[in-house]
Amino acid sequence: MDVNEPPVFTLEPGGSRVHETSGSWMTEAASAAELDARLARMGLFRVYSEVRGELLQPRHGQHEKTVRIDRILVPRASLLALGWRLGAIGIEVKRSGIHLGPPLAQAMDYTRAAWSLRGVHIMLGAVFLWPMDKVHGPVASLMVHNRVGSASVDGQSIHLRLGEENVLRLQWGTDEPDVGTIDSGHKVGSR
């Protein structure tokens, strides 16, 4: 393959590109509006927009700077009663068709930050990328270990996944969301 040729992407069964954000939102604002509408319909989280934070663990050579995440979701009592164990989570919003490398690195940075919500600093249980379809294989494993997940829609359902594992699925018209067990991402060091 010529170095100047664009990479060849394989398609998932649904036709989405494996290495890009999913959906058909041409702008980040349109993508965020769709996410916000679905989150409001779920009613399971208090949603905070454009939250500022600071990295607690900068990497060697990394410049100190403040960071900003698109959404922080704090679970309501009804979701906690269903077994939700991730606590507050973050969602980084992108438009469709964005290469996944930079947003994944950004989400990994955001898991190492403290976020300020009305004078209270919190850490996130995971950070999800929207819109991103389910991932498989080694990339899914790395994402789970770093508490980075995907958020997507599938017909009438919204999915939050860590790797291949559903942590939350809600189908419109059902009474209760499906809350996953979240048993991955606990190992440390050599495997």
C-alpha cells in the first residue's frame, strides 16, 4: 500500500465504518441535540453540559491545562435502585464520520480528571463517546480497561457499552432500562 493512499476501512454488519463515529449527524451541534433529546426522554440522569475540569495525572511531558467535557450524567435514585454502579459518567460528543483515534485519546484523558459541578469536584466512573457503535476485539479490551465506552442508538434503543458489554440499554416503550453488571476493567498489571 502506498503511504499516500487513504486507509481501507472495513464495514460492520450495519454498514458503519469501524474506525469512525457512527450515525448521520453532519455537525456536532446536531449530534448533541439528538443525544440531549434521548437523555431527556430516558429521565435517568441529571445532565450537566460543558463541564470544566483539570487533569489529576498528567503524563510525562504533557502541558498542564484545564479540560472540558460535553456532558456529565449523574444518576438519579431510580437508576441507582436498578443496580447502576458506575456513578457519574461523562459523554464526549462528536459529529458522525470522525476518525476514532483522537476522541479515544481525549476520553482516556478525561477519565484522569476531576470535574467541577457547582463547586463540588467529582471523578467519573467512565467516559463514553457519542455516537460510536459497539467495538470488538483488542480495541474493545483497551477501552474497557481504560473505562472508555461507546454510546449509540439502534432503532428505538439507546446503548451505553464498555467494550462489548452493555452497561445500560433503554428501549422506548419499556418500563425499565436494562442495567448491565459491569464486571470488566478491574485487572491491573500483567495478565
